[in-house]
Amino acid sequence: MKGEVLIKYESVQNWLKSKDEMAKDKGKNGLTEDAKAMALGRMWEYTNEGKLNPDELLQEAKKDINETGNRLRYYFALKKSKCSHNTAVTSISYIRSFYTHNGIDFPRRISTPKRKVSKVSKRDEDTSFYKYNSNTDEIEFKNGNLQQFIQNLNFRDQTIALCLLSTGADAKDLLNLNVNFVKDARGKIKDDRRIHWHSNRAKTGQPFKTFFSEEATEFLKRYAEQERAEAKDDEPLFPKTNGKRLDVRILSQNFRESAKKMGYAKKDKASPFRPKRFRHLFRTACAIAHIDEGYTKAMMGHASDVSASYLEQDSSIFEKMYVRIEPFLTVFRTGEFEAKENTKQISQLKGALANETQERQRLETEVGSLKFEIKDVKEQLKEATQMVYSFEPILDTFSAIADTKEGQELIRKLKVPSDKEKAQFEAEITKGQKSD
């Protein structure tokens, strides 16, 4: 609607056409729809929502450039009262380009405000997480310091850090989540690969649509299962030890303590690992992945005409864009965190394995000895069997004559005497000895 109102003016048409040609001269495909929407959005503000005629503003500049200068300064002051200094600088740059692309040259006294680089931003650059590799012409995510920082936190704050980094959200918005956020309609922990988050920023009320990375989603689900399994749906997802909702101040203190262990948090100086820094890193990751500005603004909840139109798109399209950003937001590789986080447990397992190995060796020795004994018994049994078999011819002969008269006589003679017969025999011998 805003574009339709403004595009009918010749000065606006010339402006956009000139910007399109300049983009093509730089090797691009021309002025993108995002850039066009952004330019028209700033012009809508400058013209007091279409109440001022752009063509007439251009004629005013040709007659009295000082009046135009005053108008630009007023617009800059008004914009700055609603947003940051640097955002206001960007906005006025769009408006100045409207004049310059229509042939208006500004004298030196009507200068464009300069961007400010805060002391905090300068210090942040000393702890950079993204480095350019000239050999591959790629920007790489140097996540070693982030890994160390997160490992110094407790499980709750580890989860929060990864969630902040992967979503680009304000810490306050994340800490406002309740337990039911991670549950589906059945009351079970969501099985999503990447949890989708569509809400409004508490600070501005601006809507946003973003995702938790695979890594952050895994941490979030594991945290909910281990730490908040007994909590009610309307209770805080990230509480303090007393059960009340964790606030940003305490989270910042915890982050600072972790940074201090690494030697980063100096007295009276901002820590490079503060919660707000993770939001800045998300924006950097979007730029590295070459995500359209509209998606970036919509994910981060930045107010603009561009983000409003992007928010209307289906979440599947957002996820497709998000996948391009994800590698620059993933702190731990597959299994890497578990290996580092559970070093003590792994050491214990190795000790148990060593003991098990010793026990196995002892059992193998005993089994070897038992095998030797079994072998000896087998040999003795073999010898006994052979002895039994040696009697077989005799037994066969005995069996053959058993039914004959001679055999019966032989059996009688071979028959072992009974105890009575033995006693009688011994008495007869004794009697004979006396008679002698």
C-alpha cells in the first residue's frame, strides 16, 4: 500500500530506477525487493506517511537547499528518538539518496551524521568468533572460546546460552518462556528437529519468527526432561533455585563469572560473553550466510516494513533460510560436547574397563587351567576305556560257554564265596590245624 502511494511520483520512480542501475553496474541483478521496500518505507516516514509530495520536496531542494537540510536534521532527530543512532544514520542515508539520485548536490555544511562505534563493540572485536580464511575465501566459525565458556556454566545456563545464540532472541524473551513451550498438544516433549518460535518481543511488542538450532533443540529437550520433568506447564522453563523465574541480571552475572574464569571479564569492562553479545553474533551469522535482510529482521524482531511482509511467509520457508545460518551458530560438533563435558565419567568408565579386562584375564587363566585338567581326565578316561575294551575277548568267550556244563562248573569255581561260606571254610582250616 505504501509503495503504491509513493511509486506514482516521478521523483520516486527516478530514484528507484537510478538505484537499480547502480546495483547492476556493481555486478548485481539490480535493486532487490528488500532494498526497494526498505527505501519506500523510509520515504513513507519522511513524507509523514504520504502527506508530503515527494516531487514538491525535490523542487524545494532545488530552490532552497538549506530548508531541505533543516528537514533532514529534523527527520534524523525524530528517528533517533525511536531507535539507535546507527539505525537513524541508515534511515537518513536512504532519504539523502532520494535527493542525490534526482540530481541534488548537498553542500559540505549539510553532512550525513557519522556512525558510532561503541567502546563495547571495539572490545568485542578483540574476541572475535568469525575469521576470514584467505585460502578458501570463506568465513569460518572459531568456536573454541565459546565451547570453553559454555562448559564453565551449569546445565541450565548452558542451555540458555545455546538458545540465545541460535535464535538471536533477547534474553528477557527467552527467560519468559514456560515449561509448556517445549511440549506438544499431547503434553509430551516435542520431537521437532528444530523447535519453531513465533512470538512478540517484550521490549517493543514487535513480532518475530525464528528457530532453535538442532544443537540448541537437543539441549532444550534434554534440559526439560532432566530438570523440569515435575514442573507444571505454566511454571518458568528457566527458574532460579527457589523456583522463581530467572532474570536477566542474574544470568548476566553467571555469564560474567564464566568469562572471568577464562580471564576475559575485567573490572568495569563489558564481558565479550554477555547475553546481548549472542544476539549480535546471530546477526553476524545471518550476514555470513547471505540471508536477505528481511529474513534477518523478521527473525530478530526488528521493526520495519520489510520484516512485516516476511513474517507472513510460511515457517517452512523460514526454516529453509535458517538451515543456511545454522552452521555458524553451532558451538559443538556431533558428540563433541558429550566427550568434553563427561571427561570424568569417561575416565571412570576407562577404569572400570581396565578392571574388567584384568578380571577377564584372570578368568581366562582359570579356564586354561580347567581345560588342562579336563584334558588330563579325558586321557585317563581314554586309558580306562581301552582297558575295558581289552577284556572284551575274555567276556565274549565267557559268554559263549556260560550255558554249557563245563561253563557252569567253571562259574561255580569262579564264584566268590559268601560270608557264611568264608566263615565255614576258615573254621575247617582252624580245626585241621588243631588236629595236627
